[in-house]
Amino acid sequence: MELLYQDRRIVVCLKPAGVCSTDEPGGMPELLRAALGLGSDGCVRSVHRLDRPVGGLMVYARSRAAASVLSGQVRAGQMEKQYLAVLEGEAPAEAGELRDWLARDTAARRTFAVPGPSKQARQAVLRYRLLARAGGRSLVLVTLLTGRTHQIRAQFSSRGLPLAGDRKYGAPEGGSIALWSCRLRFFHPETNVPMDFFRRPPGEGVWASFPAEAFARAEQLPPDAEC
């Protein structure tokens, strides 16, 4: 467990792929309590989620008040979350915005795009920037403007660009899903100081197909929702 930052109010860490982000047996809060030397009743609270197969940056609250403030930032769109993703195929443009109405099939645990609004559908918006192409795949930096379940996976898949390794959403081969939470920007819940964290994905698997310069470019892009 890599801890990037901790104080009495928050802890910023890298969630390993395959671990649940919420508070259940074996989930991140339990692992963080152990890493921080806390007892089983130590205060570590989830304020946002990351799909179980996806790894990368997350922030957890270490008090009820901090959780309330951070959750408020999530609802207000003040917590900026960016992801790196590898698409099967070539992105249609150097940069773009994807807008869809997404519905959820709870039985299949799958999200899909629908033609328009309905009681079951919610609007989903993301922006992306192409960083590199290699071997018929595209490395993109994604900025989420809404936070729907499986949003990135469903929106790109609906355009014939499933994420590498994501068989659930149409990738030709299964494996580790090529999606990584690379950046978090938020305000410290106690001091209101801007916090900015960036971490590259592991240099293995499909990520190793792309040059280091592409990941450096992602890190150096200005803090702009236009990506």
C-alpha cells in the first residue's frame, strides 16, 4: 500500500487493482486502517469510488467532518479526477467531449448508452485528450465532469472503442483493465489548501507500449477541465 500523503484529516493512497474501494471486508478502508496502525474501529471513510478492477489515486477521510467536506466537493464538482485509459482502436480526434445518457442494468452489472433521458438514464459527460497511439491502440487522458458507474468504460465502448482488457464492454481480450486514476485535485477539508496529486500507471502490460513522454505530457497539462 503506497501512501502519498497523510495527516489527521485525510490519507491519499494508490488503490491496487482488484481491491474494493468501499468499506467491506478486504476493502480499502480496512487495508488503510492496517497501514496506518489503527484498530478495526479507526475512522477511515470513503468519499468517492473507483471500480474494483481499476487502480490509482484515491483520497479517504479520517474524520466525519472531513468526509462531509470532501463529499460536498465531489457533489459540487470541485474534486477533479483524471484518468489514463488505453482504447482498443484509434481515437477519432486529438481531443473531444463525450456526452451520453447512461442507464444501468443492475442484474448484469453493466452500464449502457441510451438514446435520450428517462427515469433510468442519467447524463454523463467526459473530456479526453489523445496522448499517443501504438499497435492499433490509443492512450488518452480523461477528465470526468460527471461520476456515473462505469462511465468511462461505457462511453468509449458505445463508440466502438472499449478499454483494453475490458471484456465486459467489448474488448477482444480479457485481462487487467487499462484504466488508471492518475490525478486528484481537491481542497484540504480543514485548511482549504489546494491539493494536487499525480501518479503514472505501472510500467507494464499495455502501458509499456507507450513512450514515457506521453505520460509526462499528461502530468504537465494545466489544471483545465478542457483537458
